[in-house]
Amino acid sequence: MPKWEVVLKESVIEDLRSLGLPTSRKVLKEASQLLAADPRAEGRNLKTLRPNPVAERELRLLGKYRVLFNVNVARREVAIVLVGEKQGNALIVRGRRFTAHEDHLAE
């Protein structure tokens, strides 16, 4: 079975930049490898999120980094939409607490 194509939403470049060059390279490389293999797998580090306006799935990397992404099965494409660092219960994206994915959960 052919690999999945991994694409980045334009804003993800800034998300990665905020992590610093060595970390961003490591996160992007590992995420690309894992997601190209099978983005629909379920496991401790790869899971489906509760319905929210941001992304369908989450990949946990290197203990504290989160890669949020969507899967287009018909096109065999994985779109990374956000990269951040988990600090306690908060997801920090570009130095700020990210809450857009939580707003939907309060309904």
C-alpha cells in the first residue's frame, strides 16, 4: 500500500519556528514519518480527538509535543494543521495558550 502524503497548513511553519530549529526539525521529521506510514492507527501516541473545529486527530511526540492533523482518505493525504507544546493541561502554540479546540467541548 502506498504511503500517505503529508502536507502542512501554512500557519504550521510559524508553529514550528516557535519551537526552535533543532526541536522543530525533530518534531517535523518524526511526525512526517509516522503519519506517512498510517495516520489512522490508534495507540497511546496517536488518537482521534473529540469533535472540535480544529482537527480530527492528534499525534503525541517526544513526550510533550502535539501535532494536530486531519486525514483525507480519498486523496491519501494527511494535513498537519497545528503543532504545539503540552504544558500541564494547556497546549501552548507560538508561546500562547491555545483554546480553540476546547471551545467546542463546552457545548
